[in-house]
Amino acid sequence: MEQAAAPVFVVVDGENIDATLGTSILLRRPEPKERPRWDRVADFARSTWGPEARCLFYFNATNLKFPNPFVQALTALNYRPVLLQGPPEVKIVDVAILRTLETLREIPGDVVLVSNDGDFLTGLEPLLDGTRRVGILGFREHLSSSYLELEQRGLEIYDLEHDVGAFNVVLPRLRIIPIEEFDPLLFLGPDPS
């Protein structure tokens, strides 16, 4: 009897992605059409790492307020919402994600973190033991430089917009373009703003 392949665990720090999108890229609150398509993130994980993706989406629900329609939409996409509560001075989403990454050391399967936050370095680094694939999805120009250093140890880095295609719009980003990807037409048309 053939053993089933281990799943890929997709760990989403939604607050970080939303904050980076709003404060560093758009410089305002994102409109619904400018937010990531989370179904595409799950599809990318399945096509890149394997057919079974277990997607966890972490929320701070300390004030007992969370975006119920969004949570329902995530559930319909087979994400598992993780609703957390704790003292306001504690970064409860970060604490929960670090605990999850630590627990994943003992569970077979690939791991993909969706965040730009350098606080997870201590959780990701031990997973780079050669027994699994480990990736990070974010906005490459906003990733902590510590993650870039882990590429040499096998960390796979993907961009949410350019590699995953998680957006329905082109975001107004400045990024370093590898020469083989450079298309002058992107710069010769009207200003995207």
C-alpha cells in the first residue's frame, strides 16, 4: 500500500500582508479588488509543493471582532481560520504562528509562511533541516533581509504578486527586476497610478 504524500502547511499572517499592502505599497487602506486572492495562494501551494494544502489563516480577535464574511469566505476556500485572543500588549498572531512553526518541526510536510515579518526567522530556520521544502510568500522588496540570507540554506522565496498572481490588479510597487524579466513596455505606457 502506497503511503500518502505529506501535506504542505500554508501559514498565513494576514495582518502582516494587509499592513504591508496598505502602509508600504498603496499608502492607504486597500480596496477589496486590491487584496490578495487567497484561493490563488492555496492553488499556488498545491501546484508548487503538492496536492494537499492545509491552509491556516491567523486573526487577532481580541476585541471579539473579526471580519465574519471574510472568515466564511476563507472557510469556503478550505482555509482554517485561527481566531486568537490575548492581552493587547502581546503580538498574539506572532506568538501563535511561532508555536505553529515549532510544532511543525515534529510533523512531516512542507511549510510555506505567508508574511514579510522577520519575527518568524527563529521559527522557520530550524525547519530548513533538509527533510522538507520550506518557502515564504510575501512582497519580496519588503521581506526581512534575514530571509534573503536563508535562501542559501534552501528557503524558497516567492512574490505574492509576480510569482503567485494573487492580485486582480497591478500593484504600484517598486522592485528590482532581473534583466531576463525586463519588459520596456511596462515603463513606456501611462503612469499606473
